[in-house]
Amino acid sequence: MNRFTAWLPDRIDRRIRVFAWLSFLAETIIIGTGGAVRLTGSGLGCPTWPTCTADSLVPTPEMGIHGIIEFGNRTMTGLVGILALILFILVWRIRRERRDLFVLAFIVGAGVVAQAIVGGITVWTGLNPFIVGFHYVSSLVLVCVTAAFIVRMRQEPGPRERAVPAWFAGLVHLTSGVLAVSIVFGILTTGAGPHSGDADAGRNGFDAELLEHIHAWPGYAMFALTIVLVVAAARLRLPVLRWSIVLLAVELVQIGIGLYQARNGLPPLFVGAHMVIAALTAATMTVLVLRLKRPVDAAAPASAPHSASAAA
């Protein structure tokens, strides 16, 4: 074992925890910076990719604030990639014992590369709304994967079993499916709305006002389902009660922002906040789904009295 490999963690230590959180925060922040690019009309602030212009890697003074905003988001992509690479290296030594973490770290790293390529395609296609929407989805997925890494690094490896009744787990998965539908229609609504990222960028051709209503329906359905989850988890004293409440709270904030922006002409700041909160909602749902199961050993103390009785 060389000196560098010996330096790598042989267990989940502070280094892994810190960079896992940094990776999650960076993936969330880049959604905010990407939203700023679109909402300020800076989508083509750097008209080429991977360079900013045909002759310059960085924006030139003639490009103004739009070039700075767009290039800032590209710089953020580099930071996200560096953090993902560091986290992948940190879990290398424990890749056999914690294969789950190793796979998640690899997905994040590969996802950042794919996300950068999709970003380039977005520029090449003149901000095609469907490509822009896919770019947002890829960013949101990476937020969820980094959230999953944080959850799993706090749990023991090995076999897992359901920690809640089967019907409750099914209801959680149904709620997550409704969330996915809401996000898809939210992306289509944005693609039909006024915030295209550039004055010359095309729209998807759908009726934005109609899509606003369709987007809201699964949002309200998810809110109602989450209330049922909270009530059921409280009555049955399930271990996922806290995260059910967190999900409900995030949804309340998201619904409030959504109603405000819809009734006030889609102010850019609130549209951007809506995008970020949607990613945090998906991340919270990811945590809740992963909490539906626990390591088998975690249930051992509860079953110990029964084992003792059997032995007697």
C-alpha cells in the first residue's frame, strides 16, 4: 500500500462527511446559478462551448454582464466536478466494504461530466426549451444522488429490511411518483413561459397558462398525500415521522412561492427560488424513501426478547 492510499479513509470519517455535504450544496447552488442565467437573459452570454467565444475561453468586456453570468455558471460546473472527484477518491479505499457509497460517488462524477455536455448542447441548439428542461432534470437528479450519499453514509452497510408497513411504503412511492409528474409539468410550463434565457430563444409552443394549472394539480395532490403520511407516521410512531414533516414543510414553502409567482407576473427571483425548492423537495423525498428501510441489525434489539423467550 503506497503512502497516498494509506492516507485515504478506511472508514466513514470527517473528510468524507464534509465533502459529501459540500457536493450536495454545490449541486443545489448550481441549480440557482443556472436559473440566474436563464432569468437574466444570459443563456447565450457565452455564445459558444466549451470556450466562451470562438477566440476566448473567458468572456470579453464587450459581452457585458450576460457573459459574466453565463461564464460564472460554467465556472460553478468546474467546482462541482472537483468536489465530485475528491469524494470519489476519498471512498476509493472503502469501495469493497461500502460499495453503495462508491457507486453513488461514481454516478455523481459521471453525471457532472454528462451534465456539462448537455449544457454545451443547450448552447449549440440556441437554448432549445426541451434540452434546457433536460439539463434541469439532470441537475435535479444529481441533487437527489448526493442526498442519497449523505443518507447512506450515516447507515451501516449490509442487508436491509422494511421499517414501515407495506401500505405506508407504497403510499410514499405513490407520492414520489406524483412529485415526478409535477416536476415534469413544471419544466414544460417554464419552457412555454417568458423566461427563455435569451430574447431570440424559442419556446416549446404549449399554452403556458393551461400548463400552470396542470402543473398545480399534482402539486396539490402531493400535498394531500403528504398530510396522510404525516398523520399515519404520527399515529403509528414510525421512524420516518420527522422526514415526513420536513417534506410537508418544504411543500408548503414551494406552494406559497408558486402561488405568489403565478399571481404576480412570474418575478424572476421567485421563479428561481421555485426551481431550487423543487430540487430540495426531490432531495427530501429521496431521504424519506431511503428511510423506509433500515439495516437488519437495527431491528435486532427489538426482536431480542422474542429470541430469549424462544430459547427459554
